[in-house]
Amino acid sequence: MKRRKLWLRGILVLGLLGFSGVIISQIGSKNDELATRVEKVLAKLSLEEKVELMAGKVSVKNYAKELTKGTLWQTPENKKLSIPALKCIDGPRGVGIKGSTAFPVGMARGASWDKDLEERVGEAMGYEARAQGANVLLAPCINVLWHPSWGRAQETYGEDPYHLGIMGASFVVGAQKHVMACAKHFAVNNIEGNRFYVNAIVDERTLREIYLPHFKMCVEAGVASVMSAYNDLNGYLCAHNKQLLTDILKNDWGFKGFVVSDWVNAVEDTVSAANAGLDLEMPSPAHFGKKLVKAVQEGRVSEETINDSVRRLLRMNFKFITSDFQAGYDKGKVAGKEHADLALQVARKGIVLLKNENAVLPLKREKIKNLAVIGRLADKKNLGDIGSSNVIPPYAITPLEGIRNRAGGTIKVSYGSGSNVEGAVRLAKNVDAVVIVVGMTWKDEGEGGLSFFRGDRLDLNLHKSDEDLINRVCEVNNHCIVVLQAGSAILMESWKDKPGAILMAWYPGMEGGSAIADIIFGNVNPSGKLPIVFPKSQDQLPRFDNRAKSIVYDYYYGYRLFDKKGLEPLYPFGFGLSYTKYQYANLRLSSDKIGKNGKIVAKVEVSNIGKIPGEEVIQLYVGYQGSKVDRPIKDLKGFTRVALAPGETKTVSLELSAQDLSYWNLDKNSWEVEEIEYIVYVGGSSRNEDLLAQSFKISGK
């Protein structure tokens, strides 16, 4: 019997190998066909025709007008050789064409820690982009949140490179089922006010370990394009930076797609940009076009350099854009029920419960008959920035609308804007509970560089009027819930002790009001976790100067900096409460020793010891014992979500590769895995008391 099982297993393995061989053969065949087509077309193009493909065709003088229209930013079409135009559209939180689905901002989606859900968001945005005529979606934004003052914090997923990479790569996979994705902004783009001229000074190890890994993960996911940033990096404009665009991106990582400039002011010199590896200047040929043709004719740029860029552009063009590109794509699905339901699901999972004293939440319908909703943002459609990430959906549910819709006929809901504090206090005195909605809007934070954008948020406190409103209302009602809207951290020391509950809702998208109400009334158990650290005070953070001509980006920031200095945050990275309780037990590793090319599996038992179902985000961090270089106390190396019924226990497995624990050796100019002891931490946040620990060693190959 045993021999027969082995024989059958052998037949199965051979069959699978044969089948996968067919798949590999088919993939190889398609790649060969694509390469052949690219080379045939390339050979037929004149120099002028090649260069024409390397820039957009929107006039710079019409840029501002086009920006406000939701324009598809196009490159020229070559009808003679059947080369379609690239048609680009913005999309960090939805497709930038009026009427598209407005999803929660990237930071809110990062707070979900749900890579599968983010793939679905990418897929929905990709579908809507294609249905509306675009073939390049300018997303995801995966810049590290080095400091919560950054105006575009809301567009990215958080502060941790690993987390950014997982979420960004998931979005890429989803979006590229329909269109080309574009990972941006490459690289070290972290301040708005001086983004056009600041020189980001970063040592090679910090660059490789902190500011690039997430881009590499998107490249490994097959991203079609990468957008160069506005800023300088170590003295070279990112669009002119050969080390960044060619040495690292194209040569080290094997990137097969194309590099596109950011829009306007990202390129300053024709020869420098072309020779550095920039393939496409957008939105117009300010430095490419005729200037690039002349540079080639004069021998300052080789035609082989041009060929490489055009080859990359054609490869992605022919791979993604079919002759019947929009066939079967239904515009009726754009912001339709399916995508609206997805936006609602994402908003629910991204809301973070920061405080819940005495189980103030969820509101108990049998005890709450009169509810007041107070605050200037309660009745406002607050979707985030109005810069390049702007999305104008067909509707948006405000928090007040959502609460009224979910309250039903048994709860009376009253509203006060809070503009008159005394009036708000009188309203709060006569109700069973109060929801106070405060925070930021596009006027406080967003994209910088143009006069109608406000840029960085230099003060991380709420507006003084919001703080006064919270303090006064909470004095007269001990059943207060504060709902915060913003793109990153908010300081709370002056008022955090007053309300019973605090929810971080971010900019939650077109269904955000419904999601907030679902959390408040307990229709949904909150499960979001912070993708950034919330400080107690601004002096716990690195210096943020959005007028400086140069900034040195140190290795430590965010939760790594807090661990390094022993600082206590207001709320730690990875933190988020639930209406139930989770218990972690029995952490064990598959081995106590692996080689430098080995893998190890961490298993932990997670139990829901409360009375309602919930979802928990399990996080895995690694610490380094005896390293010869300065390393973090711990850093994130794995996470997953698990759904648990009341009383249910599940064993969760997280795999860890030795190669993922390497550091950049400056002397050898390469990655190195140390033969030392590593500590694996697993738990519900980065806070020490929330983590279990086990150690293992790496030794040998």
C-alpha cells in the first residue's frame, strides 16, 4: 500500500511538472511574441518618432486648466505602426474622473492591514480607469511617512517599508488586471513645501533599507511604471539620478517597465534625464522632444539609450493595451453598487478605535434615546485633498447622514455645528450621548507646490476651536465619542482624557459616514490598526522644515525612533482596540536554527475571549541580538488578518525568510545576513506588553 501511494505521488508530481511546463512554455511563448513585436516596431521607427513616444502632448500653458478637468494625460499615438497612446489618470484614492468611486485614502486603507482587500481596491480602480478610457493608473503612492506633517501623508499607506510594500504590491496586482499601475514617487519624497528644490541627503544603508524596499516589492509584483519624484536625492534631481533609475531600479532590480517623470518641474535638463534612465517626460516635451533629438544628433545621448527607453514603453504598451481595449467594460459599474459596497467595507476596516473607556462604544440602542451629533465636519463631505489625488464621486455620505440612517426610528438624532460652543453645550446637556466630529480638511493638508494647495500640516494639534468644543461638551456629558478625520497623526494631550471613546476615521471615502455609524452602533466590530505612530508631543518627532534646501534623513523615525530612544507614544504603531478581547498564546518557531538561505515559520494561537465576533491583525516583528551594526530594537517583518468567532481559537502561521533579515553592508556594497541570534515578536501591536517572544539563530548556508 505504501509503495502504491508513493507511485501515485510520483505520477502526480510528474503530471504537475508536465502541466507547469506547459504553462511556462505558454508564458515564454507570449513573452517571445511580445519581444519580437517590440523589436520589429522599434526597427521601423525613425529617431524623431522614437523621441515623440517619450513625452506627453499636453501643452504646459494649458496644464492648470487640464488638471481641473480630470484630463487623461496622453502621449502621441503612432497610427502608422499601430502604437496606441498612453492615457494616464491619477488614482491614489479613486480614478480622477468626475463620477468615479471615492475610496478611503491610502492611509485609511493602510490601517486595514488587509492586503487581499487592497488588491480588490486596486482591481476596482483599474476597472473604472479602463472603463473611462485610461490605460495607466498613477497609483499606488508608497512614500514612507517619515513625519506626520507631510501634506500628502493621506495618500500613502503608513510609515513602515514592509507594510508599504505588501499593501502597494497588492494594489499593483489588482490594478494590473485592467491597466498599467505606477508606483510613486521614486524616491525619498516626504515634504511638500520644498519638494521642487529640497535635496534629500540619505546614506546608502538608510536608502536601501528604509526608502527603497517597498518600491522593490512593487517591481517584483510586476508594476508597469515607476514615477520619479520632484526632489533631489544626494545632490541629483530624482529624474536625473542615474544611480536611482538605472543602477538600482533597472540593473539591480531588473525592472522591465518604464520610468515616468512627475508632472511639470520634475525634469530640468534633457541630457541628464535621458542618460540617467528617464523614459517618459510628462505631461509635455519641455526637455525631451526636439531638444532630445538634437542631443542624440550631437552625440550627447546615444541612440541605444533612446532605444532602451522606447523598448520599455512599447513593451508595456503592447502588453496592456489591446485593440479592443474597452470592449466589455461597463461604465455603469463606475461608482455602482459593487464598488460602493467595497468602499464601505474598506472604510469599516480602516477605522481605528483608539480609546473606549467603560465600554462607551458601541452605543446600546436600549439605553440611547436621544443622540447629539456635533462638529463642523459632521455634516461635511470630507474626502481628503483636492490636489492630484482628488476624486469627485456621485455622492458621499457624511457622518451625520450615516448616523441618522443607522439610528432608525428609536433614536432621535439632533445636530449642532459647534460654531457656537454655548449652543453645543446646551444641546449636549439634554441627550444620552454625543458624537463630536472634528479634524482636518484639504485646507489643512494636501499637495504642495501650487498656490491653491495648502501643503504640509506644521501643527499636529486640532484647531483650537475643535479642542475647546471637545473640552466643553465633555464637561456636561460623560457619554462622549470623538470621531477624528485627518490624513495622519493628531496630537491629543490637551483633551484626550475627556471623551469616553476616540475613533480615528481618516478620510473615509464616499461611504465613510455609513462606516462610522456602523462602528458607533456596533453593526461592525472595529479592527483597524494604526499604520503610523501617534506621538504625545511634536518634540518626540524628527525636525520638520518644509523650507529647508536640504534635509538629512536619518535611519530612525516613526516607531523605530520611539523604540530607540525609549519614548512613550500616545498610541503605538500597530495599535487598535476592538469590542472583543484577543489572547495570544503558545508562540513557537519551526526551528531554533536556520541557514542564511533558510526560512522559519512562527506559529501562534490567537483566541477571541470576548462575546462578539471580530477580526484581529497579527503582527510579527524581529529584533537583532549581537549585530555588528546599529539596528532597530525591532521592525515589522510579517502580518495577517484572522476572523474569530466568540470563544474560537486559531493557529496562525507567519513565514520568515533569512534573506529578509539582511542589512546593507556599506563596505561590501551588498546585502548581508548576519550569523547572530534573532528574536521573533508576535502580537497585536508593536507595544512590548502586546508581544510574545521566541528566538532563533542563523548560521551557515
